[in-house]
Amino acid sequence: MKPIHVVAAVIYAAPGSSQILIAKRPDHLHQGGLWEFPGGKVDQGESPRQALVRELQEELDINITVAEPLMQLSHDYSDKQVMLDIWQVTDFEGQARGVEGQQCRWVSVAEIVADNSDYQFPAANRAILERLKST
């Protein structure tokens, strides 16, 4: 099975902030109802950075001004394999909002990495949460 190449962003509210933006996956989608880091599929012929810029513009109506690669990971679900390029966004223009109707929320890193967190993420995001917990 060919992996699906995806980009996702850990978006900080401002440089030095501990508030990050998460979005809730629509119920009808794969892993629906879970929270995620915004992003989407990398289109053919597109670099991960280009995909990140496009996806965050389409989904959140923001233009990123500072983004750096954070980590890469892959995950096998029972029905698909995903390869994720994770970026850290520390500055952007615009007011983030759920353009596609998705619920978005600014939360502290501590809130989402807590063992008893109210925010449940797809299994593929666990490595990202572990990375955030260690920083």
C-alpha cells in the first residue's frame, strides 16, 4: 500500500507562546471526532512546504511567515499508511478560523499532553504529542 504523504503544523499563537492551535476532524472523515494538528495531503509535484502553505490558507485562512520542519514520522492504520511531515509555525498573518466548518481551538501544550487530557488525537499524532511533552 502506497503511503499517503501529509503535512501537519504545530501552530503557536505567537513566538514564545505555549498556546497552539488544534482542529477537530469532522465526524464523517477517517479518525472523525478526534483532534488534530491542521494540515492535509501533499499534492503531486508539490513540496511539503508548498503543501503546508496551501493547506493552512485553505483550512484556516492564515499565511505562514515563519515555519520550520519539526519531525517526520509514518504510521500504519489498518486501512492506510500515512507519512507525515510535521512543521512548527511560530508566526503567521491573519486570524485563524475553521474555513471548512471545523472546530478550532487555542490550547496550551500542557492541556493536550496531559495523561488525562480532554483532547483525543489520532494514533499517528502520538509521536508529536511526545515531542511536545519533552520540550
